[in-house]
Amino acid sequence: MEYSPPPLFKQGAPALAKVVFFALIAIILLVADSRMRSLALIRQLVGTALYPLQMVAMMPRNAAYKVGDYFTAQSSLETELKNLKRQQVANALILQQAQQMNAENLHLRKLLEVRERVPVKSVLSEILYDARDAFTRKIVMDRGTHDGVALGQPVIDAIGVVGQVTRVFMLTSEVTLLTDKDQAIPVQVVRNGLRSVAYGRGQAGVLDLRFMAANADIKVGDVLVTSGIDGVYPPGLAVARVQQVDSNATGAFGRIVCQPLAGIDRNRQLLILLADLHIAPRPEPEPGDKLGKKRAGKEAVKANGNDAAAQTSVKDAPKEAAKPAQSDAAKPAQSDAAKPAQNNAAKQGPKAKEAAQ
């Protein structure tokens, strides 16, 4: 029986011989390829045949790279998204401030235009805060007696009347709005000149025209302006627009609701009209006029006295002339002259009584 080792353990040529052999083959191929370029086609064919094997071998590595890139990109995108949101909030704040400043600039420009149109000296004021009383419509401004503000002075914006100064301090003042329940303002309809008084209701954006006849010539959409008859508000300032007219058939007065034109609850800056509210005293007559009146009275008294004396002298003259005459010819003459006078007095007597009655 012969014993032979398995093929795996069969011994062939020595390892050193194999190394030398394959090294010589590699050197020959390198020299042939570098000198004659004869292996380029073989290299391309081998590379094309081995490309699928290379892609399959590189798939795990590419997958690992893609997973790493995915998480890296996601982290960077989240960071970038947070930065963009933060920048968006900052830009929104800047945009809101810019819009607010633009609106404030336009409002101030309108106030300056109104300040030039109003024939009364005015001062620009800013609202500090609303009054603490929740049942009144009042605001506190940053102007006081130091700036010339006094009680009763009107407050307006770029459109119309806002209210009236009701309390004044050194550096601040309190303004009662038109919508306050205790506030009233004389108004006039622009369309026909009808005068009335607008009262506040204590609610925002509502005024009432009270004690108006049911058939008064007032329509929805009529504009009301200050009449100026109260001596507080200059005439011609816009106040409100008629919003609702209800004719009361059973009563003597109608219900008229108006909406203020001014931005009572929207403005930040207002104009305080530094109007002189002192009512001028009634002019007294000059000293010369008194003397003239006294002299005229004395002269009238003297004239009346002279007329009375003349009348008495006229009455006494016929008597004195009749005494020395005592003739029969004078008596008939006197009687004949007296008869027409008596007849005329008798005729004029009833007429005088009727005129006196």
C-alpha cells in the first residue's frame, strides 16, 4: 500500500525558485510595457473586467462614507437653520422698528403740516401712559405748565380733535378724550352749518349728538367740525363723522351716533394748542362817553324845562292880554278861536287813546 500526502501538502519547486521566476517575469513585462507599449490594450481589458469587482468591493466603504456625510450634513443644516431663524427674528425686529419709525415719521410730518395750518401756537407732546381709572378715557402727556400748557386747551392730531387738557402739572398734563362720558364739544355740520353738541359715551370710537330734533337735517356720512362758539376749540377742526341716524317717531329727539375722525387710540404724538382761553371782559364806555351822556341828559332836562316854561308863558299870555281888553269884540274872537281848537282836541282824543292802548 502506497502512502501519498494530500494535494494541499504536496511539495513543489522551492519557494526561492518561485520568487525568482515570478520576479523575472514582472521585470520583463515592465520593460516590455515601458519600451514597446504592448500591454496597454491588455491593461484596459483587465481594468474593464475588474471594474465591477472593484465597485462591489468599494460598496461598504462608500456606504460608510455616505452615512457619515448624511449625519454631518444634517448637523450642519440644523445649525444653519438655527442661525437663519435667529437672523430672521433679528431682521423682523429691525423691520418692525423701521416700519414703526416710518409711520411715526409720516405722522410727525402730518402734525407739522397741521401745526402750520392752525392759526394758534401749539406744542408737540408725546403720550406717556393711559390714566389709571378704567372708567374714564384719559391719557397723560409729557408737557406741563413749564411748556405753557394750561387747563382747557384743546389737543389734536393730524386729522382732528382728540380731547382737552383737564389737569396740569409742572412737567406733565392729563388730557380727557372726546369719548369720555363727561366730555362735550360744540360741533357744526359742514354740509348745512347746523350746530349741535357732541357728547362722549365712555366707549372707544363713539360719540352722541343729543337733544337733536327728529327731523333735523343730518345724514349718514356728514362731517362734523368745531363751531368755535365756545371759545375753547378753534373753528373748523374735524371732530367726527355721522355713522347712524335713528329718527324717533314717538319722542321729540332722535338718536345720532358719530365716529371720531382722529386717531384717539392709535397715536403716540399729539399737538396741544396753546390757545388763550381767558374770556375778554365786556368793554366799558370811555370817560368821554360818560361826560357826553351826562351833558346830553342835562341839556335834555334844560330843554324840557324851557319847553315847559314856554308853554306856561303861552298859556298865561292870552289871560294877561284879555284882562285889560275886557271888550265885547275880544270875547267873540276868543270864543271863535277856541271852538276849532276844542273840536280838534275832541277829534284827536279817541285817536290818542287808541294809540296808547
